[in-house]
Amino acid sequence: MTSRAFAMTPSVSIIIVSFNTESVLRECLAAVTRHCDARRTEVIVVDNASSDGSCNMVRREFPQVVLIASPTNLGFGAANNVGVEAARAPVVLLLNSDAIVSCDAGEALAAHLAAHEDIACIAPRIVLPDGHPQPKSFGHLPSLWRIAMQSFGLNRLLPGFALLAGVDGEARRERQMTVGWVSGVCMAMRRAPFRAIGGFDPRFFMYCEDVDLCRRLARYGRIVTLDECPVMHYGGASSKTLSHRVRNAVWQQSNLLTIVRDTSGTGHERLARAIMLPGLLLRLLVGASLVPRSGIRGNFILAAAWARLVCVVRGGPGEAVTR
């Protein structure tokens, strides 16, 4: 761990978790250094046992950054918990290592939190490299209705119709929206409530940990997405292969079911599985229809639908995936 860059207490601590993302981590830290006030911002990188030289790059090129090198891969949520425990600022901004800020997002979001005490967690606009809004950057907390809307694809038919919205948000209607959850790509909150609820649930190694965190943070105020301070997200920096993408799809589904069970009990979790079945069967048919044209190899729709279907049919209580 490097020494602290300043004696004064920072107003914002930016926590960045990295796993084998050296090149994009460099770009992420360069943007933070360029846009964020070094006198008021503390930057902490938690490295999840990378093998690509990420730690050496941070030490060499960004000596002002606090580096915590974990000997094991803790996962996204648990590593963020480590970073928040080391943070000194009253507000923490969690930022993906493959996300690039375009302004002093930490100060801007901290100022918004200070001006609105009823907000517990806030996120900026997340955009793709082409400038378009990133899908699934905010949404509703999972319920049987929201899961049905998403499984049957009704949320995509009328994306502006709130009643048919799924768990994932499809349309931004206002500059500032109160939502059920915001993406862990970039989210800011007061450090005290984060610690009071125990931070991220360590059962969630990856995916839906942000949904679960927002669900529990909501007791301290609103969860808000703000159409300002755009943050560009490359996405998938540590999950490039088909097998990894399929694994991630299964993790997302399993963790979503765990949240349903934690929120409403095993009965609702079993109903959620049943609701998912028709949509997965439809996706399986769509994937199969692509085989004559593109073959089975590399057919993500088919592979992911089959893996998720097996997970749903297997039954039993949903368990958060830890590895």
C-alpha cells in the first residue's frame, strides 16, 4: 500500500476494484487524475490478485494512489468492502476499472448528496464508447411482476411504459429519477450507511451485488440516477470469452433469484423460476434458429439460454454464486 498523498481528510474516496485490467485501469486512473481535485479526492485501488502487472503499473505510474493488493480474488463486492474500510472520506464513489470519468464525478455526486439528505445512493449517466446510454444501468427491484415483464420481453415492446418495465430499466424519463437500483459501474453514497448495512453481501461474487446493496441501502433514503456527469464504460474488460459470458449470465440469474428469496421467501423464489421458464425456452428456440446460419460454436444466445434453463429446472433454493 502506498502512503497517503495528503494529511487533510478528503471529501470523496474513489474505490476502484481491478482484476487483470491493466490497460483500461491505466486509462481509468488517468481520467480520474485529470478531472478530479487531488486536494479533495482520495483514490484507492483494490487489486483482486491480478497476474497482468496491474499492481506494478499503479505503483509506477500513479504513486499518489492507495493500492491494496489482495493475495486472492475476493470478487467485486467484497473487494469494494475492503476499499471502503480503508477510505477516509465521508462519501465513497465506487468506480469500475473499465469506466472513464469525464468530469469530477466524485465532487459532483457528493454535492448532490449533501443537497439532498433523502438520497442514499446516486449514480451518473453511464454511456457506451459510442456515446449511447448503457442498457441495464438502473432499474426496479426484482419482483414477480418485474421478472415476468422482462422474461416475456414486454419491457422491450413499450420501453417508455413504466408498468411494463422489467428489473432492468429501459428508458430514462427524467433528469433525476428515483429507481430501485443503480449500477455498480459508478455509484456514490455516504460511507456511514454503507458500513451500517455491512456493505456488499460477500455471497455475491459478481453480478446483482449492486441490486442487493441498493435494496438494503433504501432504508436510508432514495436510490437515484442522475442524467449528468457521464461516465463511459467499456464493459466486459475481465470477461472476454464465450464461456465467461455464459457463466456470467448464469451468475446474474442465480443471484437475482437469491435476492427474490431474501426479500420475499422461498415461495416467491420458486414462482420466479417458473416465470422465467417460458422466456428461456423462447430464447433457446431463437438460438437454435441461428444454428443453420452461424453454427453452434460462438452461439451465445443458445449457450446462455441452455445454461440458464438447466439452472432454473434444477430447482431448489437459489444460492448466490461465490465462485
